[in-house]
Amino acid sequence: MACSTIPASAEPARRGVPRRHFWHHMRQCCGRAVARGQVFVLILRHGAIQADESLLSSEERRRAQRFLRRIDRDNLILGRCMIQHLVAPASRPRPVDIAVGTHGKPYIDGGHAFNLAHSDRYVACAVCASRPVGIDVEIFKHGQTNAELLPLIAHPSERQLIEAQSGTKRDALFLRCWTRKEALLKQRGTGLIDDLCDIDVMLDVPSPLLQYPNAIRLLDMVAPVRGLYAALAVDGAIRQVVLCFAELAADTDHRPTTVIILSQQRIIIDS
């Protein structure tokens, strides 16, 4: 099954939103998409300054402080902010409690289904009205080799396709395999209960529909920046995804004042 991508609105793809209005703008975009039965995805780059620690619970603050690397701390806080702004019901005071399921997947009672992912300076959040969703993002790093991981995660048909490539094409196909599997497992929310080598994410098929055991659609999300690989797993009944990429920008004094919407797309899954 093929997918087509069109602009999500008539507004220019690359435009600035003042920092103080960014979350309100994104919540409106998310609310409209979810109300229409679409999945909304926000991928934010260099967004640490948008991370508001006041939206964390006391336990989440303690967890954030335990990270040794600042980037890990920032990503946790920003991810929790995304949940509070995009997922938590507007009628409830924030921070809304975020619970954790049996296999570690977070959820909000009475809130939309969602999933988070992060890699380097990218943090992503996918939101759906009620159907489970999974997302993964990975950064390609030059000189990084994944040869030792291939026998551990790839289905025989996937391994054959990957090993037939060389150089950056091989690395790119490996990352597509990795992000698809991560998104699939996160959508299911059952944890790693199967051997990864038994799962075939059909690398030679764009937007494959898997029966695992229910129908799950895998989508490769094309980023407006080089080196970012992202995959989304949604219920097979989903027909549209609104995908927004944004990054923080600075003024001439290097003070972050604006969030740039790099692109906002609507992905239509052809029936």
C-alpha cells in the first residue's frame, strides 16, 4: 500500500512561532488532528529550552537529576513537557499524573494514547485518540558501524537486503530496520517478548501492513534534515498522519526566541 504526503495546511512550511506561543500552537494542531481521527507527530530539535521542569512530578525531577549527561536530563524533561502539553486533558490541572503500564509504557488515565522517543538533540511524541501508537527516532553518525548488531536483530530476509548494500546505503537500511522494529514493539506495548530476528518489517515494502497479531502499519517518516531516521507504527485502521518537524532558533544575540516550523505534512495512507 502506498502513501502520499501533502502540506498539512496552506501556511508556509518554514515559519516562526514565538517561543511563548509554541506549546499553545502545537496543542491546537494536535487537537485538530486527533479530533479528525489522525495521528499527530511532533519531532523537536534543540528544544531543551522549551523543557519546563515545573511540569514534572517530584519523582520525575529526582529521576532527571540522576542523569550524568545534561542531554539525557533535558530529553527526559522535554518529553514529559510534550506529554503535559499535547496529551493531558486540558480540563485537568498540570502536571497530570503519568502512569506506567505492566511493560513500562507510560499512559495518562482519560488521556489520548501516545508514545515518546529521543535521539541526540531530537525528541519526538506521537499522539492518537485511543489506538496505540509507537515511534522511534535515530541519528546517523558517520563512522558508526552496526555490523555486530545485524545478526542479533535482523530477520534473514532483512539481513539479505542489508548485506546486499554497502557504505551509507547499508547503514541507512539498517537504521530503517532498527527504527521500524522499535516503533512496532513500542506500539504493541508488551515489551520485547519475541526474538527480534523472528520479526520481519519488510524493508523492501514502503509502509507495510503487518499482522502482529493485529494489523499494524509501519511508516518511514521523511525528515527535512539529513541524518535523522524516524519510524511510526499505528493501528491498521489509521488513514492519516500529521507530521510536524520544528527546531529552536536564536536571534542575533544568540538568545532562543523563536521556534521554526521546518515542515508540517499530512501523510495519507491509500486504501
